[in-house]
Amino acid sequence: MNFETIKYEVNEATAVITINRPQVYNALNVQGKLDIIAGIREANKNASVKSIILTAEGKAFCSGQDLNDRSVDATKGPVDIGHTIETEWNPLIEAIRSSEKLVIAAINGVAAGAGLSVALACDMKIAAPGVRFIAGFSQIGLAPDAGMSFLLVRQLGYTKALQFALLGKPLLSEDMLKYNFLTEIAEKPLEKALELSQEVNVLPPLSVKMVKKNFQFAAEKELGAVLEREKYAQRFLGFSQDYKEGVSAFLEKRKPQFKGQ
């Protein structure tokens, strides 16, 4: 596929999506969001791809909305940012969250505004030391969007999340690790993300899919509903060929060959 704003390549069984707008610190215009969504969908359609890495060129991971985009340029008259959220940002966040293959963020530089929302939406996150994470919405008269309110309050608690969102002071990688937003910090986040993806790629695909869905569900639902969801998942996986293969390989003391069936 040809993309205008991202690079897409498959490294062994890992699809690497690289935001490629370094001249604007990887701020996303309409096409940028559509390209990432298309890249994630392409990776999910490809049976040979087992995981996805989202990263970026240059000094920033993503600085959020490209304010030069006509759809959000308030200097030319009133704009319906709600429409932008509904048709651009929310579909991007939902594409990451609903991806059946894990999405690992390799955060090379600043993640700000909705760019922070994109980073937070990823399943695992590797960041370089000292990277700044910034909400930034209140500084331009807006409120956090693209799922940030949901994720910040659950991770930081109401009081700390409110302080972070309103005052605009950045949290660094080291802070984000302390608050359990990050998987780990690495000098070369893309290299570490590729290593992590190789560990994921040898796991049974159906199991990875169900664990991701179950954990997302668990973060949002009460215990009784989670118990029902877990029962459904185990029933589904128990009839899979991968489960049969996993047990056989364990009993035969050999490496399993999972096929996602």
C-alpha cells in the first residue's frame, strides 16, 4: 500500500508503522489519521503479521492535532471540533484498541495533546529516557479528548489527572513508568519494541487476541461481568487447534507451532 504520511513495513512478523511528518513534530492532519488507521487494518488482514509497532520519525512521537489543518483552524471562523473528534480521532483510537494484534508504541520523543492519547491507547509502550508527555489542551482553550480523560483518571486518579490536564506541566518517561503508563524505558525504544514484538510473535495468536480483549473489558467492567467474559474466552480457546497443539507440545517436550486456528 502507498501512504502519504506514514511508512509501513513488515519486519519478520511485525508490522512497523512510522508516522512520517517530522517537519511538524508528527502532528496529524486528516490524512495522517486515515493512514495510521489503514496501516493498522492492513496489518490485521495480513496473517503473517503477529504484532504491530507504532513509532515516528524525527524528534517527536506525535504532537497531536495539526492546527494548520483547515478543519480545526479557528482563525477562519467557527469550527466543529466535535466533528473532527467523531470522524478522525475517535476512529483512530478505536482502531488501536480494537486491533486483534497487539500495538506496541515505540515513543522516540514528545507525545502531546491527542498524540498523548494515541500513545496511551497502545497496548504496550516503550519510551526513550526523558521523553515529555503533555496534555496541553487547556492551554488552547480545549479539554482532553481521544480517550485521554478515560485513561488518565483510571491510571492517575481524579486529583492527579486533573492537575496534569489543567496545568500543562509535562510528565517525563520516568514519571510515566512510575504511574504504570509505560512498559519500560529504553535508550533505543524502536529496537526494544522490536525485541518485545518477537516475544509476542511466538505466542498463540488467538490467546493474545483474547487476553487483550479480556483485559480491556476488565478495566471497564465490574467483577461479575469480567468472570463471564473470561468463561466465554476460555470456552472459545479450549476448542482451538492452538490449545490442542500447546498441550501436545508440552507433553511431548517440544516447541509448539501455533497457527492461530
